[in-house]
Amino acid sequence: MGKINVRSPYFVNLSTTNLTSAQIEIDIYFGSVNASWQSTPQYTLVSTAVNGKVNFEISELIKDYITALFDGSFPTSPGVTSSEATTIFVDYRVTETINTTAQTPVDVLGERAFYGYGYFEDGINPQLSGALLQSNTYILKNRNETVTVAVDNENFDKVEFLINGTVSQIYNPVANATIQDQILYLTNATGGTPFQIDQIKVYQSSPRVTISVSVNDYEKCKYTPYKLTFINKYGAYQEIWMFANSKLILNTTEEKYKSNILTNGTYNTNDPQIKLLTKNGNQRLTLNSDFYPESNNEVFEQLFLSEKVWIYYGGQTLAVNIESKIFEYKTSLTDSLINYTIDVSFAFDTINNIR
């Protein structure tokens, strides 16, 4: 099965001698993969050929069907709900018309779509087909907290969690996985209780390679640490801790109007002439990461580029928006100790105005 990353364009390219037009039907669905074309497409696109070529771009249509809502708990397979899944199946049927004659349709079934993206350097239709669905192999977490990594269920043989070289836990792929279970979130906890690890080994199937991830505890929490969860370039939920000092501010907005307070030729000086029609606020947090290695630069880059971010704050998982617009890449050579400052705003008004 192929892979579609819906935040980047995905092209179905057709090039046939004497091609005059083409049609593509797109079926988007959750659950188990279809064994045959179901004739229930959400979209039907038709295009006239130019010089015997037709290009259909379909990722933007698919993206609308991935909700990707994080509730504070990583999806647990099996039984991931469609609202929290960041993946969806796509079937499409292509019918070419050559010299006014419609050809036999060609069906492509079970393409996996992820809420991910490729960089420009990744080229057309990026696959991002590795087993480990994160860019970093160094994880810094709050002491005594869990660590969670995402892996592609279709491309690993096993994952081992280790402490001091001894295997503590082994995870295997899920057989006959639905689309919701294509991403497995593996954590160092049994019955909700974390166990200590210092290394994760991911045994990738194709190409066959072992990926080693080091896990390190942050020991010196002088300030309240905050955990951000975001959807990374692979379309998987990923967590990152911000350990240093944070500041909370409130920005307010208001609408005013000038009122006529004159009554019988006089007015009450206690009655304001300029009145408030509405007033609300939006809280912002300035977060500081404390010191991370240079190898984690791409994690922060993907955090800045993410469309969906959450913070665990005040005992709740709340949606936030990254307000910082400039990401300055830091290196150990020029910056010595690498620390990032990020401004986030809560993705809702302070006063509840949902009606």
C-alpha cells in the first residue's frame, strides 16, 4: 500500500498516447481496507488532457476527512476512534478516455493517508516510509513521567524498551490492523504506572535496520514543566517537554459604543457615556525549553510548523496555537547551550462565549 501525506500535494499522474480526458473517483473511509472497489466515492473529478497528460491533486480533498483531535491520551490500539486517528484509507478509480473511447477503469485500493507532510527536498509525493514516526533519536522527558513513541504498524518487526541494556518490554505489530491502527503509540507503562527505560530499539522491516533512541530524564525541575503534544511531519502525535521558566499573560479585546445618557436636559455623572458592548480575553504562555541537544532542532521546527498543538495545563489537555512566527536554528558551535522560547496562545476565549 502507498502512503499519502495530506499536508503536501499528492498527484495522480496520467500520461497515455492519444489521451483526451480522464476521470478519478475517490473513496475515503475508516476501518478495514476494501478488497474491491465499492462505488461510493466522495469525489469525482474530470479533467481534459493536455498533450496526452492529466494530473490530479487529491491530498487536499482527503485532509478534510481526518479530524485528529487529541484528548490527552495517546490512541491505544486496537480501538482507536475516528475522531482521534490521524490516518484514513483512500481508494481511487481512474478512467481514461482515449480518442473519445472510455477505457477499462483502473482501481487503486488501500492507500494510507496520514496527516503529515514532506519538505521541498523530499520531492513529489513524499512517502516518509520509515518505521519510527519522529525525526529525533534523543528524547528528554520529565522525571518519572511516561515517554511515548509512534511507529508505523506496516514497517516494523518489534520494538524493545530497555534499561541498562536489559529488555523491559517488547511490542509487536498489530495483525489485520484497521486504518486507525496504522500508527502504534508505544509507552513505558503497565497498568498506568511508568517503568524506567533509557533506550528504545525499533527494528524496521524495510529496509531492514535497527533504530536506537536514547531516553533521558530531566532531573532539575526548578519550574513547573509543561508538556506540548503536536502532530509532526509524519502525521503522528509527538510530545515535547518545556522545562524552564514560563510566563502567563492575558490579552483583552473590547468593543465600545457612545451612549446617549441625557435625560430631561441633564445626565448622571455616574453613568458612563462610553460603554462597553463586549469584552473578552485570550491567555498566552511564554514557554522556555531549557537545554536541548542540537539534534532536536527538527523537533522544534516541526512544532512550529504543526497545525495542531495541545498543552497539558492545570490538569487539562487544552488546544493552543503557536504564536511565535520566527524559528531561529541554534547550534552548539555558535550558541553553546541550546534553549528555545516559544509563545503559545490558548485556542479559545477566556470568557466562555460558546452559544
